Amino acid sequence: MSLDRAIFAWLGPLSMLLTPIYPEIGGFCPAGLWLGKSLFGLLTLSVLFAEQKMFGKVALGDLQGAMSDIFNEIDEEVRRDKVLQFWQRHQNSLIGLLLAVVLGSAGFTSWQQHQKKQAELLSARYEAAIEESRAGRSDDAERILVELVKDAPDGYKLLSRFRLAAETGKADPAKSIAAYDVLAADGSLPVLLRDIARYRAAVLASGQIDAKALAARLEPLTAKPGSMTGLAQELLGLSAMQAGDYDQAGRLFDAITIDRTSPQSLRQRVEIYLGLIRGGPVQSSS
């Protein structure tokens, strides 16, 4: 047996015996463990050099391999001890965090399923109101819409308010006009929706009020350019034609044609109106 192997044979058990006696060299202290292993490595090198003098030259590769193995083992044990100490110090927090993530994910998924189910139920109720209206059962349609206005979320509540205003107009135009006026005055709604409500109220009222009163109703839409300006001018032009004021009607229709933002379908309708105006009033034959 070579001298280095003999030294290794009795140094191993000796280092294990010294560890509990000198915990500052080994034990659970990473720095002490590293120091103990390093001392052991230095002692091994001393033995190898002694063997070199006694028995000849030691291969450089064997020396480098021995040192590499020793320090790799030291690093691995230090890392293992650090991980163990971190886990022992923070295990309760880590377990609590893991449980919070799992429970939070499960709760969020459950909430999404609930929201999806509620949306499907609301959609079915709204579609039922539309079907009742198409079937001519306005009373049943109004009843469903009133319930949606009371207990539905904001989106379906707003749809139901507009639909209910239109539904009531079938039997009572004045009630429908009042409902649209409430929507037009609701400052919580977007401007476009308020303009739509104002325009629909004016359409219902156009057959009951004169041109001046109608112009007053539509003044918020015609005072400044907007998405509903052209439709408001069209309604005023038709009212002027009905009153026999073809000059005013022509001016309103011309304003629509020169407005580049006017939709193509509106322009086509205005061309028909202007053709009628050029032909002049229809003379009744006696």
C-alpha cells in the first residue's frame, strides 16, 4: 500500500472523530466545514509531497484531480447546508405563500366561472325580452326589461333602458319620449349615447310639435359637428318640407352634402330630397 493511501485510510476516521470535538472546524457551520476540509486537503498534499521525496515524482494530473475533488466536495456540502438553513428559517413563510397562490388561483377560477354563468343568464333574459317583443307581446317584454333595469349589471341595464324606452313607444309615444329624455339628461352616460337618446326622442316628437320646437330639441346636435349632426339636419329638413318651407329644407340638405363626414347612405337619401325640392311643391288638381 502506498503512503498516501495509508494516510487517507486513517485520516478519514480521524476527521470524523474530530468533528464533534471541534465544531468550529466542521459540524453545521459552513465556514468551519470549509476550513476543516481545507486543512484535510493541505494535510493530504503534504503526504503526497512526502511520498514524492520517498518514492519518486507524483504525477501533476493526479495532484490536480485530488485537489479538484476535494474542493468540489466542499462547495457541494456548503451549498447543501445553506439551502437547508434557508429552508429551516423560512419554511413556514414559503408554505404559506404556496398555499396562498394555490387558493388564490382556485378562487379566481371559481369567480370567472360564476361571472360567465351570470352573463349567460342575463343574455338569455335579454334575448327572451326581444323575442317577446317580436311576437307582439309587449307587456311581457316590458316586464322582463323592467326586471333587468333593476337588477342587471351596468351593461345590460343600459341596453334594457334603451330597449324599454323603444318598447313603451309602441303603445304610448309620450311615455317613450319621456324615457329617452331621461337618458339624454343622464350625465353618467357617454356623449354619443346621450345624443342617440336625444335624436330618438326628437323622431317620436316630430309629428306632434312644430318645426321651431323640434329645432330646439335638436339644437345640441346641430350646434356643433358630431356623429349625429347629419341625422338631426335630415330630420329638420323633412320637418321643413312638411311645413312647406322648401328653402329652409334645401339649406339643411345642402349642408349635409358638403359635409365630408356624412355617411354615404345619408347622402343618397338627401339627393332624393333635393330632387323633390327642385321639382317644387306638388300642386293638387281641382
